[in-house]
Amino acid sequence: MNLINTPVNAPTDLLNAAALESATAIATLAGIGKHDIAIVLGSGWVPAAEMIGAPAAEFDMTEVPHFSAPGVLGHSGKIRSVDINGKRVLVFLGRTHFYEGKGVDAVTHLVRTAAAAGCETMILTNGCGGLNPEWSPGTPVLIKDHINFTGNSPLHGAHFVDLTDLYSSRLRAMCHEVEPTLPEGVYVQFPGPMFETPAEITMVRNMGGTLVGMSTALEAIVARSLGMEILGISLVTNLAAGMSGEPLNHEEVLQAGKDAAVRMGDLLAKIIAKI
């Protein structure tokens, strides 16, 4: 069995030895040498996993070399291999966040591993704060662009990557075929783990941002560098700081995901079927 089958357009020099080793282990654990699509389920999204499809294989992230258990509630730490209409989908039920202090390479290792496993499409999801008062908790929003406020780059050396149409307009059009009313927004990644201040939210609004969170942007940059086509979906779990007059907490993020689980899982399954 060919354990490593990378996308045709993935620069193999960027698939470091750790990613290749992780992909080999996933191929062995999943019993299949190549996956087509990777999904990262962010905070609040794990309940939606049951709606995507029954896993052909499931194992702990800690069974894969160079992976560690997620350090945040709302991430189960499992990896699933799911067959959807003949497409093999690699589902990561959790991620490493930049604020965990493990370094940017640990944050993006999952992406490099997915590319080494053969995935040509990367679907990145997250739970986030929304700046549009019309987006109530539980609203899915397509990411059309992002602003990286982490102060870090996930790339190494003079490796120049074009980020025009980073979040694929083709895939977003497919999503609108599935659910025409889906809004789109600009996602802003802060380093975390503290939530943003009301003044920072005002700054984000003035810059054109409409979603704020602590993941996704660094992962998307690496996915593009590896030639993957990227779809980003945010689940608005709360109004951003200063908008509702209420304090923010992680529990409401998880509750919003639980409440929207059926809709989110059904949406992902339909989108994957069209890709």
C-alpha cells in the first residue's frame, strides 16, 4: 500500500519529516493510503462530527507521532477517517492553538500532515465572536478573507506565497448552492488566550473585520503554501466584546456549538458531497 500520496501541486520540500511520519501513521491506523479532504473542527464544532458520517476508522491524536492532545475544552482529540460518496475525508476533532505556547510549527503541523496524507482540500472551522449584530449565536459565516494579528508567520525562509483568493471563491460558491443565505465575513486571528477588549473590537471593525477568534489564519497560510484549496467556516458563538454588555466566556462558545450541531454537521456533509 502506498502510504504517502501527496497532492500533485504540493511542494514536497515543505512537507517536513515530521509531517511525513505522521501521515504514514494515519494511513496505517485508517487502513487507507490516501485521503482527499481534511476538516478541522474548531471550538464548539465537535458535536457536528456525528452528522458528517460514520467513521471507517477513529483513533486518538496521541497515537500519531508529533501530535499532542488538545489543551482546550470542546476539542475531543480524535481523528476520524470518513467515506462520503466515495471521497475519503480526514476529520480532526481538535487543533493546537497558538496560545498554548508550543510554537507556530505545532499549530500548523496538522495542515502539513493532511497534505502529506494526500488531501487537496482543507476545510477549516472555528467558533468566533461576531461583529455583525444580525449574526446571532449559532450563525455559520463563510470566511472570505482574513487578517493575521498574531504577529507571526507560519512560513520559513524566503518562501513567498500569494494569498489572493486564499479562501476559495469556487468553494464558497458551492456553499451558496447548498445554503444560499450563508453570509460572508473577514476573520481576524488574535493570539489569545484572552478575549479581545472593546477597544480592539472597535479597531477591528474600522479595519473591515467582522469575525474575531484565535485560530485558522496561520493554518490557512500553510495550506495555501502547500497548494491546497481552502474553505473557512466560522460559527458565531457570541457577539464580540463590548457589543452585548455581557462578559465573554468559553462555556457559551461550547453551548452555541452544541445547539447548532445538527445544522453544522448537515451543512458540512452537503458541502463535501459537492466538492
